[in-house]
Amino acid sequence: MGRIRELKNQPVEIIELSTRALNCLKRSKIRTIGDLICRKEEELTSYENFDKESLDEIKVRLSELRR
């Protein structure tokens, strides 16, 4: 989690999400990695047009940042 903590103030764009996932986050006012990691999965999937595929994509990208 150390690498992600270093990046928590960085914009979510740096994790190179699909346009759909990124737009869902922006509409939900999630702008930074810190905003994103403080949300529970249930909260994220409750946002309009945010589905399991978007959630899985985010999980993969965040796990890549941990390396």
C-alpha cells in the first residue's frame, strides 16, 4: 500500500482507466487516487453506469501500482 499512499494526491487519470470508468469517477466527484481508495466497492458500484467491469479494471490498475 506504500506506493499507493505516495500517489494518493495524484489525479485518477494517471492509472489509465477506460474512458467509461474515468467518466463515472469524474461524475461521482472522485478526482484523486486518495478519493478512490477511500470508497468501498459497494459505493463505487452504486454510481450511475459504474459496473463490475469498471470495478475490476480499477482493481487491476491499483494492484499494478502496488508493484
